[in-house]
Amino acid sequence: MPASPKPPSRWYEHKIPPPVIDFAVGALMWALARGVPSAQLWPAQPWSVTTVVGLSIALAGGGFALAGALAFRRARTTVNPLSPHRASALVTNGIYRFTRNPMYLGMLLVLAGWAVYLGNAVAFVGLPLFVAVLNALQIKPEERILRERFGEHFTRYAGRVRRWM
């Protein structure tokens, strides 16, 4: 029986680096916060309690992202999100026991820290937007490639470890 046809690649997959998406959503959050001052929950002031909380969340996000990148380096596989087809290993240990996407989760936490710092209700809209965009443009296409490349090993891993957390 012939193999089932490979789904066509979509032109928009793996074209925009995730850090660019992260930055763009962060800029949008800032613009929304400035554009809707009536949605301000608390003042954005340097070194206030909310600033420290926001910074702490962002630093935790940086830690998640760094742990993911270091695990990829130790496994000697690509960290380039635009080339998931070049993956030479499926990393399932370390931080990858808890989340399949610690680098993207880290970026989301940086945005969450930014939202806390901005202190504006509409800025928080950026968080689900980031998740939706990254799921569509990056994560689902990556998962398709990893499933093709690593087969049942990836399927079992995806069955026991959540995509985000």
C-alpha cells in the first residue's frame, strides 16, 4: 500500500522567527495600553511592586527559554526555529519533560511580565494572541515535521507532555 501523501507545506510556515513575533506582539501590547488609557489597572512606575513582579515573570521566562536552548545544544540539534526539518534529535529530557516548547513558553512569560508592567487590561490581549499565532505559524508545522521525522517516538512524547505547560 503506498504511503499517504505528505500534506503540502504552507507558504507562511516557519517564515517569521518567533522572537520577531514576540517583539511584534509586545509592541502591539504597548500600543494598546497607550491607546486605551481607561483600561489602566495600575500605574506603570519604575521599581514599583508591579514592576518587580513583571520583571520576575519575564526573568523566569528567560530561564525557561535558556533551559530549552541549552538542552538543544547538549543534544547537538538545531535551535533554529525556521529549520525544524534539520532536527537531528528529539529532546525529551530536562525542561522538555514538562513542556514541549520551553523556548516559546519563555517568550510568553516575557510577554506576561511586560503586560504586568504595562498594567493595562487590553495589553493582556497580547498573550492569547501570541499563543494563537505561534501555534498556527510555528508549533503545529513543527509538530507535523517532528512526527514525520521521529514517528511513534514523537507521538508518545506528545501524548505525555503538554504543548505549552
